Amino acid sequence: MIVRCARCQTAYRLGRASVPERGMRVRCPGCGHVFRVRPATAAGDGEPRPRRLVETRPSHSVDDLSLERDERRPPQLRQRPTTRRTPQTQTRTPTPSPQPMRRALGGQRTLDLSAPETQAGPEMRLETAPFQPGRASPVATPRPEPTPRRSDSPRSRDDLQLAPATPAPFERPADGTGPEQPVSPPATPSPFATPSPLATPSPFGSERPSGAPTAVATRRPKSAAASDLEQARERALRLARVLVSDILVYNQEDRDRALREGTLASTLGAEVNRAWELYKSKVDPEVLRKTSYFKDALNEILAAGQKVF
Amino acid sequence: MSLINYSTQEISCKVVYYGPGLGGKTTNVRYVYTRLRPESKGKLISLATEMDRTLFFDFLPLDLGTIKGFQIRFHLYTVPGQVYYDASRKLILRGVDGIIFVADSLASRFDANVESMYNMHENLAEHGLMLSDVPFALQYNKRDMRDVVALEDLQEELNPSRYPYFEAVATQGVGVFDTLKSVSKQVLRKLA
């Protein structure tokens, strides 16, 4: 089937068998736009959905909130029935349940696609990006470089979830069969421990232990332990991105100016330090040691893809 | 938990606007404040930073008429959305009667929505509550912006149990009263 990016209009050939019945989200390697593809649709899949808005009422009064007035009105079409106390509700346990994380690992793929309608017709990679909590927002951060990413790149957030055939030294395979802890990893140095941490290049550079991991005996079933670790990673990744995103949206003007002037680290250093401290306090120490989610988020979100941190 | 004062014949209900930072919680409350008759509303109290960002909460009391001789008073609160202010959010949720989750539709804030939703569940649990115990509605705000997440994707991730939800443009008032009305109805039904 042919799919076409709504933003740049580039067409790609996508194997129909690759598309699940419920559809999937794909990222255009050319422009980074993410759109949904369904098996039944062909070219034009990337057309944006029409936005539907609730009509604006001219004015409101407190009576609008009363039951009596409300019941005289026809129900809002977009309001779902309030019969919602289904057992499924219970899956929203007070603590983060695995249910929203159901596609935490399995759905991430990279498909090779050819662009049949372009002259060059180079082989291109179209990334599928199933919508997942804890992962990047689908169109938030178009990659500055549309070049295909290697599946073994440890810097790729996607790849961290892909469980490559040859796991990175600091990673455990997703199937839980691999070692769970690295060999005596050095204590995670605080990237912002020095008085002017951001002035030093690559503050997180030494975060990952370089030693090869070894198996550590555990009494828990490996699959359960792997699941726990993956959940911890998901949460850490999401927390890092949210903390950095908060810095961005609350300091948008300062950040834009600092980015132009090349003073990002010094301008927002206090905010970054504060976020880092919170991140450290909330993230599983093992995940903190083995990943660089926070630094990646800083570079990707706050520095707009530049390697500032 | 609604506060019923038999001596003054008043019932006070607490509705909390929850959600990620800069999602539009305060905008919702301010819009409600600007569109109501003076006799129906109290003073809007806002504890904000100099940048006009919610530091602790916003508070707006509303009078919604009477039921069986009892004056119904709704207290609208917002929480600070930034991750840092979790203690404040936890405190403000105490005694909550209804929650409006204001989600930011911008794709760049999708993770923030999910994190805030998790945080809300955790904080409700701190008070011995589950979301299914509390009148609840979602508002997908900023639907007029570019680069918003598709509604079905927001629903899939934030609202798998299909609570009432509304699309909104809070700066223009679109969806603001629809959302509040939905939750207030649920609260009043629970009272009855």
C-alpha cells in the first residue's frame, strides 16, 4: 500500500502485512511528521483529521450548571455516556499500573520503505511510533536529522526499547534473560554537582558504566524483574521528558534567546539543576545509572536537538 | 467529600482542576469567573508567581442554587501543574468531590499529560481514593492549536475507561462550561 505524508507529500510504499488492523503511527523520515496509517486506507493516509470543536456559547450563567436547566438540553454529542464504572476502570490502580504501558516494548519497529514516486527512490526508513505513555510525543520533536538511525545506537530512545539483538553493554535484553546489573558500576556522578556544572562539557558523559554486565542472581522470576525494570525505565524516560518540557514551556522566551546566543546552559542552569535533583530523587538508581534519559531530553527538547548538555 | 452544614443549610463541594503545567486549568477557572453573574460567584483568589503561573492554587466559590432547601456551593480549585509541586497537589486534592483533568492537546506536552494522570492516581491513592470513586471528566484543551494530538489518541492513552470528555479552547471559553457542568452534575447526583 502507498502512504503519503500529509506534511511533505512524500509517498512511501508500506507492506500491508506490516500494518495491524487497528492501524499504527508512522513517522515520515523526510520531515518528521507523524501520522496514522490504517490497513484499509491508501495514499492520503496522512491527511490531518478535521478538528472538531465544541460550539461556543454566547454566554453562560450559573444556571447552566444546574441540573434542571441541563436536563432540558439535548445531550452533547461528544460526551460519552457516564456509565463508566466498568471493571476496566479498576485497571487504573492508584499506583502506575502496567495497563497503559501495554505497548511499552512490543510495538516499536522500524520498517524499510521505498519511495516509489520519487525519482531517486532511495531506500528510506519509516519509523513506526505507536503512541505510548512515557514515550516521546508523536510529533513533538521531529528529528533534526532524518537519516536512518542504527538500531544499536545507545542514544536513541527508541532503540533503548527495541532490545537489539546485541544489547548495549549497559542494557539488559528486554526478554529478561540477560544480566540485570552491571559489574560494579561506578557511582553515578552528579552531572551538576560542581558549582557551575553546566559550564563543563557533557555533564552526563560519565553517567553510563562502560563495563560489561554480568548476571546477578535474583530470587524473582526474570520475566517479572524485567517487567519491573522496563516499567521503571518507562517512568524515568517520561519523567525526564516532562521535567525538561516543563523547563521549556515555563521559560520559552529565555530559552529561545539563550539558544540563539549560545548561553543555554548558563541561562537555564538553575532550572536544569533543580529538575535533575528531582529526577534523581524519583528514579530507580539502577535506571539512573544505566541510562542518560535526562541528558538526552535536555539536548532533544531544551536544546532543540543540539548537543549542548 | 462534600461538607454539609446543617445549621447554615449549606452544602460545599470541592472541584479540582488537575493537569500538566500550562495546560489551561487557571484559564478555565478565570473564564468561569468572568462569565458568571456577580451574585453567583465569590472572589477569585489566585496564588501565582510574578509570571502569572499558579504557585499554589486558584480558588473560586460558586453558588449553584438550592436542593431541598440546602444552598449548594461549589469551590473550584486548581493545582500547580509543574512536577515540583506535588505536595501542593496532594494537599489540594484532600476532600475532593470532583475532578476535571485539563489535558494539553499539544503533541509536545503529551508526556506531561500522561505523567500528570499517573500523579493524580497516586495522589488520590494517598487519600484512599480511586478515580472511579470520584466524579470526573477530561477536557482536551487547546484544540485550536497546530500540532495537537488526535483526539482518539488522547482518548486511548488518557481515558481508556471512557469518562466524559470534552474538547476545549479555554481561552475562548469553548468547552469550559460543558466540562464543569458534566462534573457538577455527577457531584450533585452523588449527593442526591
